[in-house]
Amino acid sequence: MDISSHTQHISQQFNTELEDIKTHLAEMGGMAERQVNDAIAAMIEVDVEKAEQVVRGDHKVNSMEVSIDEECVRILAKRQPAAGDLRLVIAVTKAITDLERIGDEAAKIARQAMALSRDGAAPRGYVEVRHIGEHVSRMLHDALDAFARLDMDVALKVVQTDRTVDMEYSTAMREMITYMIEDPRSITRVLNIMWSLRALERIGDHARNIAQYVVYLVMGEDVRHGSYEEIEEQIHQEE
């Protein structure tokens, strides 16, 4: 089901307003994706220039959140949407909050990359950053795609992947702690890696949230606190 297939209204202007917030959400999502990918690259490559670009770019993501939120408030006040249209507006307001926080987490990773440039590269952790980074980058891309196409199968895959990311994050953190105990001289630099891994795990959580809004849009069910199995069962009950 394509998100563009929402009910057509007598007011063409209303249709345009709904299409606009979907388009602007996609643009903000694309910007957040670039921020995440650039932050990961800056960390792995210890690229200060790229890291600085990510930090500077965070305000653009913030500005887009404010702008889209204002659009949604105007629609709510002027059109008083109901049913699926109301769910769409609410889901967009929630999704842009997650995207803004994803931008914040990307900026945190970029700042850790800058710190490693000053303090010296960490002895461990770059493989984990790359691996978990690939997971969350794909999760974010798929979550935005699922939102655009109202694809609950893709949304469910994102929710499932988040569990994998959580497990890999826990394993990586244990390894980093063990390494710091064995070599206390590495503590400062390894902590930079650990904060980056934490930011990546949080990006995965926000991508999962966006995927769960797809279920809300299609079914009208708030599944944010449900397990993967519970969400899967609800989806299959509707089929």
C-alpha cells in the first residue's frame, strides 16, 4: 500500500498539504541518513573535516523539525483531520522528533571522532563501529522506506534488526570494558568508542520507532512498547 493512496479530499489544497508534509519528512529523513553515514565514516577514518561538517549540519535537521512541526500544527488547526489523515499527521510529528534525535546522535559520534583525532586513535572498537553502523544505517533507510510505502513487512524487519543491534551492542561494550581493564592507558580513547557505540544503538532505537509508526498508520494500533512477537502477531491478525 502506497502512502500516496490516502483518501482524496474535496479540497485539493488539503491533499497538497498532506503530500507536502510527507515530502518534507522524506527530505528530513534523507538529511538524517547523510548525517549518520558521514558521522560513521568520520569515526572510522578519523576524518576531522567530515566530523565538523556533521556537527555544523545538525542545525539543519533541527530547523526542518521545527518547520514540519509547524506545518502539522496548521493542518490540525485548520483542517481538523480524522481517521487515517489524523494518524498520518500524528505519525509525521512523532517521526520528525525521532529524526531530530538521530541527528543529535550523529553529531555526538562526530564529536567523538574529533576527540580521537586530538587524543590519538583508539586501540580497539573500529570494527564494531563499522559493523553496528552498517546495521543502523540500513535500519534507518528501511524505516523511512517503510513509512513512505506503508510497508509493514519492511517495518517488521526493522524491529527485528533492532534486537540484533541491541545484542551486538551489549557484546561490544563488554569487550571494550574488558580491554580497558587490561590496559588502563587506553581508557580515554576506548571511552570515545563506547560513547559512539551507544549513539549508534540509540539511532537504531529511533529507526525502530519510525518503523512502528507504520503499524500505527495502517492499523491504528500503538505498538511502541510491544515485543517483536506481539507486533508480528497483530500484523498477521489483520491479514
